[in-house]
Amino acid sequence: MSRKTVTFRSQTISNVGDLIQDEGLTCHASQNLLAFLAGELLAYKDEGMELAPVIMFCTDAEKAFEGFPGSVRHTVGNAPLHANSIKRVLKDCAPLATRSWSIFIERTDPNQIQYGVFNYITLPTTLPLSEAIGLTSAGTCLLLRKIGPSTIEVRGAKGNELSLVFSTTREEENQQVSPVGTFALDCCKDIPGGPVADEFRTYFKRLLEDGLSKCHGTMLVCAADPSLETMGDMKDGVEILPKLDFFAAYSTYRSDTSAESILRLQSAEELLNGILQCDGILMFDTKGCLSAYRVFYRPTTPDTLGTPPSSGGARTRAFEGVKTMIGTKLISALFRSQDGLTIRAGGA
């Protein structure tokens, strides 16, 4: 008779160690701290409320923050460089790290850390923290964030990335290009060219990536004429009148840059983030507009080909059905699972 216990701990520690070594840091204590932090972030709660702070780990905070315009940081405490200190860091800082605030942990020497919270000036054209970290040259600098119910992403300033998936089942993604980026281009297909349009495509991609990282799974579709009356098997949606026109809001901001134009664009972003939490499918057109949400795929005719039902949950099955509409009613579709798997179907 034998007994065996299997955990994610050994694989997490090993892969985190490889990542930080590639980022220029060889430190067993930092390796254990970051591995433990990834596990704690997965389902962290404070006073019964689930929190998912973004955390930056660095070896030189002074230089790291030089890369963030208008950054403000507040040191909260010091602790030993040990995995056991993470509970204290999160308890002190996680409730503060909401909206534009994030947590920083600085390795001040081989045995100590300093920690606190920070933010920096963010405008619609500002790089998000997940990309801005790649601009810093301040020693080792890593960003940890939760991008799905079972997935923690670790990004390094030197471009190394690690996705820690705490799940026993996950489909493999074989796409060589960014599914979100390509879907975003589909949604901008009929926007006239020009410098503002080029900027908008980059902005819109980041907007979708950020919103999808905070949702618990969803599906997005793009159509040249996203009218619910012509969508056939896609039914029961809530139309947005007028459409949520991101390109118009962004163009106004770029030509005006007034506080009013910034607030108008930010309010559209907040509304999109709320809609991404809703059940059903979001429907975009090819001019950067969101036209409907809470749309459901309900086929009116049975499968006459005898195709066996697809595996997975209701959203996975709906995605298989939606894919049959690509090329006729739809240009493309984007599927985001609960554990962060993202697949795009259709388009060029």
C-alpha cells in the first residue's frame, strides 16, 4: 500500500525560479516568496471580499518608478524576505490596491523586503502596467496579476512571461498570434486610416485585454451589420442605443484632451468592464462600437449532420455553434474561458 500527495507547489517554485533567473536574479528566498505569492493571489479574500491586486516585485524601487510618469508610492512596512511575509503584505496592502493603485515589494537586501502601494498617471494613451514594466531597466522587475479564476500571470521587464494555471484541465492554445489583438483589428476593420485610427487600434486592443483579464469568461463576436434582427440563431440580446462608440470617444479625446473628453472615454471603458461581467455574448461592429450584450446562441434547427455534442460547458458549446455563423452573419468570434484560455475563430 502506498500514499502519494500531488501539489502544484514544486512545479510553481521550479518555473518561477527559471523565470527570475532569466530576468537576472538568482535568489532562492525570492523564488519561494514569489511562488507562494502566486498561490495566495489565486483566491485571496479580506473580510470575506475577494481581492485581486496587481503586484510589482523589484530589486530597485527608486529606479523602477522612474519609468512610470507621475508615480506616487507609499511605503507601508518592512518584513523578512520569506514566503511567510506574504500574508502580512497582502493583509496590509490588498484592500488599498484598487482601481489605479497596485502593490510593490522591493527586495532591499538578501534578507529583507520593503512593501507598499503605488500608482501613476494614467490617460487613455498611457501604457498599462503590464506593458510599461517592459520599459524599466531597474534590475529585476516582475509583475504578478490574476488573469483568470485559476491563472496567475508573471511578466518580467526583460520580456519573459509565465502563466501559472492552477487547474487539472485546460485546452491547449495553438494560435501563433494574439487572439485578442486580432479580434480587436476585426472590430476596427472599417475605421478610416490615419494616425488617430492607428493609435485607436492599439488602444482598443489594450482595452479588450484589460477587460477580459477581469471577467470570469465571456464571448465576443464581430459583425459588419450586428443587428439582432438579422442574426438568426443569436437571440434575446440587449441592444445599446446609441451604440457604445469607442472610436468616436477616443477621437474626441485626441482632438480635445479636455477633462470632459477624458471622463467620457473613461466612462465608456467602465461601462464595457461592467458589461463583460454579464452572461451571454457581446456584439461589436467593424467601426469600434459595441451594439448589444447578453446575446445567446439558440439554434432553431437541430444538427442534421449528426455531429456529436462538443465537450465542455454551455459557453464552449455555444462557441462551437457561433463558429458556424462565421463567413455569413459574423466576421469573427472570441472565446474566453473561466481559466483564461482565449481563442479566436474566423476573420482573415
